[in-house]
Amino acid sequence: MWKWTQSAAFSNRVEHYQLHGLHFQHIMLCPRRAWMYLHNINFAQWYERVNVGLVKHESSYQRDHSVVGLIGISPDRLDWNNRIVYENKGSSGARRAATMQTLFYAVMLSIATQEEWQAVVHILSTHKERTIELTPKNLQELWDASTQLVTLAKQHDVPDVKRIPLCDKCALCQFCGHD
Ligand code: SF4
């Protein structure tokens, strides 16, 4: 039986703030991006790069039937027998962001089933896989990320940020007004 001392508190946070995998991805990339996402500010549909990405995702990376029926958790594939949750990524970039997103799914499934799940990031361009275990260090990092998300959810003002390399590819770039 899987146990994590923060399970109940983490579940409550996730439910109360309606957090899901993308929140944990965004907070690893940029606090302003996470803040906008938390406050439902989203210009992605106006941004050509995202539109192309969405079409590619729909046509190439369709979610496996194994995930149908899951509420609030949307990984790309689940291996129910071996308790492995998979998230597909086009490339190996943004490693920590992909790790946190997939780890979030594994933790939520572990809490729900009380059995330990593994998280696997599947890199589509190289066909390589990266396994993320539910180690104390990873769990602490996920907890810390949730704490940051709660702070941002309660924060009225847009967080100050500096321009980072990711900005050029960010769907919010044209509207962000980063410093
Ligand atoms: S454009 Fe840059 S600073 Fe603004 S939300 Fe995106 S990543 Fe963050």
C-alpha cells in the first residue's frame, strides 16, 4: 500500500484550486505563465504556433483509450496492469516541466488507488523513455510546486518576471509584457 504523508493535503489543494498537470508544467517554466493559466487568461487560440501544435497533437499524439473516463487527469496513456502513466513529449526539452507534469499524474493515481504508480515521459522524436520514481525528493518538489501554485492563485497582481529563452516560443509572448 502506497503512503505519502502529504496525500490528503495535496488532494485537497488539487481539488480546491482545480489544479491539473499543465499547472505543474507551467510553474516549472515561468511563474507568470502559471499565473495566467491559473487565472484563466489564455491567448493560445490566437497564436499560430499553438494552433499548429494542437492540430499535430490531435492527429499524431492522440490519447490512448486507456485514459478515457479519467476526470481531471489527462495523461497520454496508462498501463493499468503495471501502474505506469505515460506522457508524450515531442522533444526532450523542458525536462523539469515534463517531469512535474507526469509526476503529478502518477501521484494522483497513487493517491486514488493507494498503490504506487510510475511516471514515464516518452520522447516522440527519439522514441526514448524517461522514468520518474515517486522518491521523497520528487514528492517534495511536487509539494513545493503546489505551494507556489497556491500562492499564485491567491495573488491578484501579475508576478514580475524577466525575459527568458522560452519567451520566444511562448504562446503568451505577444501579450505578456515581460520586463
Ligand atoms: S512570454 Fe516569457 S515571461 Fe511571458 S509568460 Fe511566456 S515564458 Fe513567461
